[in-house]
Amino acid sequence: MDMDKGMDMDMGFSAGEEQWRAHSGTLRQVVRQELVSRQLAAHLPDLPPRRVLDIGCGQGTQALGLARRGHSVTGLDSSPRLLDDFRAAVAAEPVEVGDRVRLLHGDAEQLAGMFAPSSFDVVLCQGVLMYFPDPGPLLDAIGQVLVPGGILSLLVRNGDALAMRPGLLADWDNVERAFEGDSYLNRIGVHARADRLADLTTALGRREMRVRAWYGVRVFTDTVASDAALPDAETLGAILRCEERAGCTDPYRRVAALLHLIAERR
Ligand SMILES: C[S@@+](CC[C@H](N)C(=O)[O-])C[C@H]1O[C@@H](n2cnc3c(N)ncnc32)[C@H](O)[C@@H]1O
């Protein structure tokens, strides 16, 4: 598929929804979810329990993990199918965990009108911003719903190292395109948009959110096959340890596929 469609292209996630669902549980997905979970845990102790909003929660991997740890979670998503997946996962949990989860069907573009200002102590927005041609309005709304002192976990495609994936796959046409712009064709077949660390740091700062830490996610495993299954437990443990270390170490984290920013509302 042609990567260079310009910024009027359809960047909606829904075209890739089935691919996303089909690849849950693969090595790439497990590395992503586990790394994000470990990185976030360093900034979010279990106590006191927090009010968490997960924007584009999807199947709810992170949100459910936080509900298990005692936090109250609101999941917002535009996909009925993924919300059903999340509901099915909640149904398998103890009742008290399910009681801490509220799921809403809706469009993140309407976020500002859905919740009162300062409604949440923690906002997750992971794997969503790349589907917004202009991230500004969503960042505005996040700044409004987040309480002063609250934490934002933002996971985006790394626009500083967009050429790495096609380069390591010897896809030279797309390497040259990646050097030129911020659009790319992702692994679930959707045209999306990458963000650069400095730009996001500035954009968050303008909205009273200070980047407290940032991490790389998927440094070594980004180019494994989309359907690569999990290795044995010992190998998986080693992969996760290496990814975790690279994700917080220069220069490795700078060329990760994804950037995970932790920001604090002033
Ligand atoms: C790549 S998935 C990420 C799911 C989850 N956050 C995670 O990291 O595992 C993107 C999610 O964002 C949701 N999404 C995309 N655009 C949205 C919008 N405008 N409003 C609400 N949800 C949206 C999709 O339905 C999907 O569940």
C-alpha cells in the first residue's frame, strides 16, 4: 500500500480494527502492553485509589490492570466491538474489580463536553493520538478533565525515528518517505500520524502539563512478524527485561517505535 497519501487521508482506526483484534496476545502486543504497564506503575502507586480515564481504551488491557490494583476506571471508546471485548474480560474478573470499571461508548473528539473539568486523577491515551490529524483539540480536552497534579500517560508513534521500521525491513521507498514527513502506514493497515518528542513536550507545556518522564516502547521487537507468538517464559522474561532497559536508556529509547510520555498537570 502507498504510504504517502497526504494529510487529508482517512486515518480512522476502524479500518484496522479486525487486524488489531487478531493480533492481541502476539509478541509485539505483549511487549507493548507489558512495557507500558511497567513504565506507568513507576508513577502510579496503588494507593490512594485514583479516578482513571482511559481514552480509546479498546480491549482494556491497561484499564483492567489498574482496576485490579484498586483504581476506579472509566473506559471511553468509539468501537462497540472492542468495548464488548473489554466487557468480556471484565466478566471474568472478581465482582469487586468489575465494580470499579465503567465503560462508555463515544468519540474522544467530544471529550470536553462529556466530563466536568478536573474529573480525573489519571488519564491514559495510548495508541490513539496517531489517528487524530490534529492532536491539539484532544490535548486541550485532556488538560481540562485532568485534575491539577494529575498524571497523563500518552503513547504515540515516534516521529523522531519513523524511518527505523521500514529501514530494518529493507523497505527503502518508505524509508525515504519517512524522513520527509510524519505519516506512515501502520502494521494494522491504517494510515496514521507520528509525533515528535519535542513537539509534544511543547504542546503539553502550553496546556499546563509538564513531561515528567518519557520512555521508548519496542526497541528490539518492533520488526518481528505481526503474528509472532510468545516464546517460552524464560525467553519472554529476557526480552521484556532488555526492552525495559532500552526503553529508559539513551540512545536506544530515542529510536523506539513508540514513545510513552508521563506528564503531570500543573
Ligand atoms: C490501537 S487501539 C489502542 C487500544 C488501547 N488504548 C491500547 O493501547 O491497548 C486504538 C483505540 O482507540 C479507539 N479510538 C480511535 N479513535 C477514537 C475516537 N475518535 N474516539 C474514541 N476512541 C477512538 C479505537 O476504537 C481503539 O480502541
